[in-house]
Amino acid sequence: MSKPLNLPLAQAVVDRDGANRDSAELFDLLWLEPETRILVLHKGKTLVQDGELRLLNTEEATAGKYRVYLGRTTVELGDQPIGTAIVLSVLSDNAANAIEADPTKWIELRRSGAGLHPRDAALFTQALAIHNWHETHQHCPNCGQLTIMKQGGWSRMCIAEDRELFPRTDAAVIVSIIDDQDRILLGTQGSWENNRWSVLAGFVEAAESLEAAVIREMLEESGLLVTEPVYLGSQSWPYPYSLMLAFTAKVDPSNSADCYKADGVEISKLRWFSRAELKAEATEISLPSRISIARALIENWLGEEIISATEIDNR
């Protein structure tokens, strides 16, 4: 039986408090609570200080382009008790500079998420995903008219058609393919930096089961027919608003493990790695970020954590 994955962005540490989103006075009421904290976001980045999100109080926060109520914390962290209300504020350039003018203090999730407390990692992921949806859904997909935010930022309303729109989540399968020699298949894209490798992934199509998507996507990207897909876990990946569903699968005995072929579009090269090869070459290759589900799949197969070239360079 496969071991459960270690998924940093899958922790349930925030109560999204959906029952209170409809209040017309929501943000006015939240601003009356001295414990309310503001997570600021600028161009997909936020502020991190001493390994924790730098959350502002309501007096420190400047006016943003829009706000979203993220919910209430379910764990205590620092001076923020359980039940602390968290509001996302998306900032303009001027507002961001007024809070922190040093661009190096604004941090990306992919670079900082692995070192954050699970509560902060979950908040950052949630904030980024809902922000990405708002940025790309400001017009009604049916009539093209502008939409306005509702439910504390968790829906948008087309006034022209009285149509309510809800955040989109794109399901994608991500798969560790294992052959009869217990090797893992990793691929690389032409746009990636030199010698970067990862497991294969692809989006689920309309009216398709997850298992069928695993078989189709792996065949399309590698030329290999796989069998026995086993679900291992899921976590959000807010680039822009995906839900990554992790599987492991075996190479079908009907085809040779050596008969793989990169599709040349999404994947430029493929290679089988044994555990000994991956550990021996770890300091020379780049692996996915430690917060990614791809990294969890690789280390789950390997049976231990591994440090790659990118992490050595960033020390």
C-alpha cells in the first residue's frame, strides 16, 4: 500500500466561514474586531517576515483594489488566536509601495511556501487562487458585461443578467509512472531551466473520470500505456487556480518501458531514474519546489527527502 503524501498546501487550518459571507456589512463588522488581520497581495506576491506571513492590522492596511474575506483561523500562531479573521487585500503599485517599497520583501508562494507554517501556507494559497480568478473573470462569460463582487469576494454577479458566477477550479492529474524495475519516469520541458525534471501531469477533460484522465494524459505525453492508477492525495496549486490530484500508476505489461516518446509539445525529454541514480545526481539536477505535489510524489517513491541543485543554490 502506498504511503500518504506530505502535502504542505493541503492542510485544513482555516474555517472559510461561508455562513457569514452574505452580510452587506461584512467588512465593516470585521474592521471593528481588533484581531482582524490583512493579507496583502501585489502582483501575486505577499510579505513574509521571520518565516511567517506579515499580516497587517486594520490601522496599517491601505485601501486596496478589492478585498476578499478568507475566513477565520483554526490554529493559534504568534499573537493571532484561534478565530482570527483574515481578509485579503489586493494592492495597486502605489498602495504596495506605501506599505513596503523594497521589492525583495515581496515573496512568491513557489519560493517561500515550503518554509511557512501550514496555516500561512494555506492562507497564501487560498489568497492567490481567489485573486487569480477575480483577475480573469471580471466580465460575464455569457454577455460580456462587467461583473461585481459578492459574498465577501467569493462570487461575482452579472447585473445585466442577474447571473451569479463562482470561483473556477481546474482539475489536473499528476502521476508518478513506475516500471517493472521500480524506476520512476521524469520529464522536462523545453522552457525549463537546464536539467530540471518532474513527473507528468495534465488537465481532466469534460465528462472524464480521474482514472481515465491518468491513462489518456500519460499516453499523450509519454507514449506509454499505464495501468492500475492509484489515488494518493490532492492539493491546490494556484497557478492560476488548479486542483492537483496525485496518482501513481504502473507501465502496462502490453508495452515495453523503453518504448516511451516525449510528445515534443509539453514534454521535450523523458528519462527513467532508479533510486540510486536520482540520489547520485540530485545535486546536479533541479526538482520541483518542495511545496509542490510533484515533489511529494517523487519523494514518496524515493522513500526519503532529497535536496536538489536548486535548493543548494538558494541556501
